[in-house]
Amino acid sequence: MVNIEGCFTALVTPFQDDFSLDFNTYRRLIEIQVENKIGIVSCGCTGEAATLDHKEQLACIQFAVNCTNNRVPVIAGTGSNSTSEAIWLTRQAQALGADGALLITPYYNKPTPAGLIAHYSAVARAVPEFPIIIYNVPTRTGINMMPETGIEVARRNPNVIAIKECGGINHATEYVRDGRLTVLSGDDAAALPLISIGAKGLISVAANLVPALIGKLVILARSGNLVEARELNARLAPLIQGLFIETNPMPVKAALARQGMIKNILRLPLTSALPKTEETILAALKEIEAFAL
């Protein structure tokens, strides 16, 4: 199975003026990540998977797999609040050649721990040779999956190999202590502290904008060079904070558009970030550029 460690970018999905997928821009965004040796997460929350239909979602995953051509890992977002849908999407991602799947905890229907274990186990058993990353993000789903639940999922299903954790350092500590799952921070701001206690990497939003620096932060933290890691983390903090002033990916798409990388187009119900948010992020980027020089 693929080694799910290091830095991954939760890649935005670019749209054209008519809201259709913009694959020319998607290719450029992917190549930037590949140049920086950063893995790709296609069709995660940052990729607006919630407003992609199944055909579009699979097209993005297939395009990312083809474009990277095994140069970096591609993780496919295949989660759903319907277990049967999650199984179908995950099987399709496996067939398309993705290196693994990222499955968010089922949202809206608020399953119990028993339901979460049954959900993830059903998906994992449907693709027994395919690596699965489970994903706890209570601010989006209304469910906070406790470590004992995730650990039980991993105990029952050997192909569940990692967790993208946004539930805080206490959750990460429990997973690290158990040792069954590779812990990836799902929050740029938490990457350094989580890696310092044993997490193995980060799935990043900020790496859409500054992949080299986010990649460097992860390398420094994993190598134990905490002095330089703390300094770089402090420099990145205003940008990271700015990217979450409004709902992700609204701020990061606005910033990419101001850089000339994409069009600032989101699908409803998401709308463009406020001008004040844009200015905050651009000011942070200018400070980072001055530091880098």
C-alpha cells in the first residue's frame, strides 16, 4: 500500500465562467504541486466535492491520476453521508487508479459510534486492497468521532491506514499512542504541534498558495528541526488564519484568483469572499514573499 505520510494539498477545483470544470487550470495547479513533491487530494472539501455531480467528481479524480502519472500520490475524496454511495465512489476511485481514498464522517444524519464503525467497515470491506483515510472534521459534519471509534475501525479493517484529524491535539495523541493509524493534520494551524507529538504529515489548504513553504514546514517538523519549524510556522500563521476567516475554499480561491491562477468562481451556495478577506490574505502573502526574499 502507498505510504500516506508527508504533505498533501487539498486541491481546489477550478471552474469556468459557466461553472463547468476548467481542466486546463486544474492541470496547472496539479503541476505546481508535483514540482514541489506534494501529494494531491482531489475532490475533498476544499475541492467543493459537495457541489460536483458523480460524473464530474470521477472526471477530476481520473484527470489528477493521469496528470500526476505516479509522480506524487493522488488521494480521492469519496466520502458521503450515504454508505452505499461512499462504497460506489470508492470503488470507482480505485478502478481509476487513485492511490487511496479520503472518507469524511457521514454528515447530517449524525450516526452513533456504532454507525460510524459500521459505515467505515462497509466501505473498507468493499475495497479490501485499497488504502482508506478516515476524516474527522466536526466543524463541517456535526459529528466528532472519538479516538476509540476510529481505533476500532482500524482494528477491524487493515486497509484503514490513516486519519485526517481536525479534532484537536488530544485526539491526535490517542491515535499516536495506539499506533494503528497514521495521523495527518487536517488543519494547517495544527500541523506543527501535531507532528511534534507524532503525526506524520498534513493535508493542507494553504499549500494551494505556498506549496514550497508548507512542504518545507512539514519536512522541518518531521525531521525534528523545531527551531526553524517554529520560525516558519510563525511567518505562515497570518496567511493560514486569513484562509479561514470565511468558509473554505472561498478565501483560498479569492487569493488564487488575485494571483492570476484561477477564476474566482464557486458553485452556490458558496459565494466569493469579501474584499476585506482578500486584502487580509494578500497582505499576509506579501509579508511571506518579503521573508522568502
